[in-house]
Amino acid sequence: MERIGVPTARHQSFTDSQAASAYIREQGAPIVVKASGLAAGKGAVVCHSVDQALAAAHDMLDEGTLGGAGHHIVVEEYMTGEEASLFAICDGEHFITLTPAQDHKPIYDGDKGPNTGGMGAYAPAPAMTPALVRETEERIIRPVLAEMRRLGTPYQGVLYCGLMCTESGVKVVEFNARFGDPECQILMPLLKTDLVDVLTAACDGRLDQVQVECAPEAAVCVVMASDGYPQFYEKGFEIRGLEAFADRDDLVVFHAGTAQRDGRVITDGGRVLGVTATDADIQAAVAKAYSAVDQIAFDNAYCRRDIAYRALGRA
Ligand code: GLY
């Protein structure tokens, strides 16, 4: 990103904790300390004081709390703004983008508590205006694809752009080479073009010849989880009420942590179901998703009650 001028947080990388500490002191707080390797979602520590940042860097580099993933860290600027995700399907040269989305990673309402894999998501995310989508396409996605091609490793697949909408424009928080969970659950019902046609065009390098249509509607996914997630939780409880949604196009219950036992569906993981509704606007989709959530029951069920609150606050 640095080499090709893609906007992202100001940052430096370290393997030595003394050098990292000096940089943290110089930059001050708030600041973010990130493990460079994969750390099951626990690799980014948002630090509100210099002491917290020094401790995070020390833990990763000197104590090895994240194993090899934390032997190399990135210390970066704390960016303020609203986060959003834009998914590009890429064929190595051309790309198409899907409806901009926003997910809710923290476990509790108001985006409080530890991060999870995602407790809900919605699209379109009003924070990503059409102008910001264009800016992301031109300043982030197109140059990244051009650089990957230039390096001899053209990128074919889904480019998940995790973004921060800051006062000085859109900046990259992270890239993933996959769809988001639960963002995928809201984007697929909005995609009107056959996904197989889009993916085969991406494989064949002819995405420029495909017209991709996303419905001008809203989609909301509320994750029903096992109480205790993302730490300890019990499982094996029967899930009741699913049959009411078997034939609905506008209300899809995606199974995540479930299993079948003796003909019954039971809970079998932390994030159990992704209850996903589409409707004309976010407000209607939120109401529909929560009305479905209230008809589904299992012991120890937990969900956030405020999915899409930022979008509703703007309405
Ligand atoms: N929902 C966040 C992720 O898939 O990484």
C-alpha cells in the first residue's frame, strides 16, 4: 500500500520491543498494536493509553502471547470514523463491487465488549456514499489489482476491503481474501445476477463483459449466538421455530453453529444462526429480522438488539 500510495493508517513494523516502545512513546495514544500473523481475531489491540500500547507490544514481542503471529508487529495510527466493508469480485484485471456493508464485531449493544466474528451486518451502509464507493474503487481496488498484476500474481477472487471512512477520505483497515461472515449473508440475497455467472466470469478473466445487478433494497442479518460466546458457552440445545421460514425468499435463516441429532436441529457452536431479512429499506429489514429472531428459540440464546443502529440513527 505504501509503495503504490493506497491510503491506510500511518504505521511502522517492528520485531524489537525497544524500537516499538520508542515509536509508541513518540506517537502517543490512542494507537493500535497489531500482530502481523493470523491470531484468530485477537491480533489487533486498540490502545487508549501509551502504557496499554507498551504492554501490548511487550506481550506480543517479548512474552510471545500470540506465538509466532506476534513476533512481528505493526504499530499504527488510530483512525477515527465509521468502518465499512466493500467487497470486490476480481478477475485479475477487472472487478465488480457489491453493495457496501457494515458489520458489528463487538458482542454487546452499542459496540461494547470483546470482538467476535460478527454479531450482525447490514447493507447498504449509508456511511459509504456513492462518492466514497467510487473513491474506494479508484484509489484502492484498481491500484491494488494493477500492482498484483505487475508483480506477476494477478488477484482472482473476492477482495474484502475493510475500510475506515475518515474526514480525509477512505482508508484501508485490512484486506481479506474471502467474503465476510456475516456480510456474505446480506450480500447474497441482494445480488440479482446469478452468482455462478459472476464467479465463472472472474475465473475466465471476463468480468468486464458481465452486468452485475444488486437490488436497490436493504438487507439485515442478526446473529443468534450461544450465551457466553466469544468465550465459554454450552451447546446441544434444541432450536425451535425454524420451520416457519422454510419457504421465504425475504427471510433466510443461515445455519452456522448447528447440528442435527435424532431429527432435531441443535446448537453446536458460538454463532448459531444468521437470521437475514430483505425489505425496501433498513428500518423495515431490521423489524422483519428481529420479528423472526423472536419466533426462534433455544436455551441460552443471545443476540444483539441494535443491529444497524448507525444507519437507523441517520434515518
Ligand atoms: N465480519 C468480519 C469478517 O468476516 O472478518
